[in-house]
Amino acid sequence: MASQGDIQGLKEMQKMLAGLDKKLVSALQRESKAIAKPGADQVKSAIPSVAPLSGMNNRGRLGWGIGMPANKVTVRYSARRSRVASTTSLVAIRVDSPVAAMIDVAGKGKGASTRKKSKSGDSMIVSLKSKNVNNFAWPSIEREIPRMNAEIRLVLNKYAAIVNREVSR
């Protein structure tokens, strides 16, 4: 999800909630993930049901629907700090299928790359773009992100109020 404002002190709040009752932390995670579930369902429905290119009908790692369904989408909750970025997503919607994730990001590069370009990769991107089947995850959920962020903020405020009530006693 895109950053819509920073939440600070989340890890401390979770530690205090765990001190009160470990079920409160689980409830916080469950409620946060439930807010993102409709968005995950939208992403799942946006993934093509059949292989967008004939070459994806194979039995390898990047075979369409091989190993796991091509439309497998999960919602993850993590309050851990990112090792790379200064901020991290609290709730993430992830396309788990390697082939679906690949076609979703195909052709999104800035152009200048340190990697050697391949003609087969370029032709795959052209084919995907001509059929308009690449870049399906973000457009399917983009309008929902502000709503999800606002609802997650309300959930966090609810649990922060529980911690504040207990601390002030």
C-alpha cells in the first residue's frame, strides 16, 4: 500500500497489548488483515484466468497455474521495520504466483537498466502490453488504498485507546 502517513510507536503498542492480553495483538492483526481482504479479492479477480501467452502453458516454475494457482493472493501483516526503506507497509497484499507476479510487473522498468536486455523478454512485454494483460494488481486496487488506510488507522486508534486506558489506571 502507498504511504498515507506515518504510524509511530506501533511495536511498543503491540508489546503493551501483549502484556495485557496476547489475544489483543492477534485481534489487531486479524482486524487489519480483514480490512485489506476485499482489496486482495479485487486483485485476485483481476488476474487472468487463463495463460495470457501461449508460452506460459508449460510445466516449469513459470508455468501458468503450476505449483500454485495463478490467482493466489495473500494479505500479510508485519510491524517489523524494513531493512531497506525508512518506512514499511503494515498490511501488504501480495500476488504469490511467480508467473502472475512476473507478468504484473513486466514492462514497468524505467528503460535504462544495468541488466542485459533479451529479445525474448522484450517480445514478451510487447505481447503482454498488446493484449493489455500486464499491470493488473495496482490498477485494480488503487482506488481502495485511501479507504483501507483510513480504516486501518481507526483500528490502530482503537487499540491505542485500550493501551492508554490501561496505562492511565
